[in-house]
Amino acid sequence: MAKTNAIATDLIRRTAAYVPDMNFEGADKPSAEKPWAKWLEAELGFRNHWYPTEASRNIPNNGHKTIKLLGEDILFLRRAGQLYAIEDRCCHRGTRFSVRPICYTDDTITCWHHAFTFNLDDGRIRTLLNDPESSLIGRKGIKSYPVREEKGVVFTF
């Protein structure tokens, strides 16, 4: 074998164990867990990464669109020019916001089924119509997702 540096030698030694026809003296024995297995098994993608999601023009002002990303239904809403992304499910009874998105203000969404109102930017419960003094107000209610628009494309984290 040609002379190699220590890093290349170590890489070849560790990799050789997984290649059946590679005969390299001093190769490691295959481990039960292959180092690349998590990437091969990630059929739905990886959490905590930015994903191109939709063309910006497809979510007009005062419009909405539901997109499934990483196995989750995400509701994208544009209000007063601001784009928001929240989970498309009320935390109270699982009602889909996208069936009838009600936005009484530009920064909230209200569940059409039981009137829970949530902040669009952080998903916290803003108010409960039938219990305005509830201890739930201000608590996290639904997931919100960071979104960015770059060159006409919506990216979701």
C-alpha cells in the first residue's frame, strides 16, 4: 500500500471492516452499529435543519397552506406581510386549524372548534374565550417553526 498519513490510515482501517473484499491488515472488526446508519435510516429527514418548503408566491397575504414536513402537518399563514408556521393542530382537542383558519388579529390564530387563541410567533396561548382568567394563558400551546424567505423560497427549520 502507498505511504499514507495517520488520518488516512485510520479512516481506511475503520472503513475496511465494512467492505467485504477489502483486505487491509489491522482492519477493525465491524461494530454492531455502522457510523453512517443514522443517515440511511432518516427517511423523513433530520430535525434542526433548514428545509426549502414552498415558493413564497404560493402563500399570499391573508392566505394559508398546509405542508407535511418531516411527518408533521405545518400550517403556513401570511398576515400583514409576515409569514408564520405553526403545527396544524390545536393542543386542546387536536382540531385542524387549516379547516377554517380564524385570525381575529394579524398575530394570532383562534381554534374554530373551542375558541382557544394562540400567538402565531411562539405558539403560546393568548386567551381562552370562555375563561379569560385561565392559568393556561401564556403557556406554550402549539409548536411554532422558524421560517425565512430567501430569493422567493420559504425555508422552515
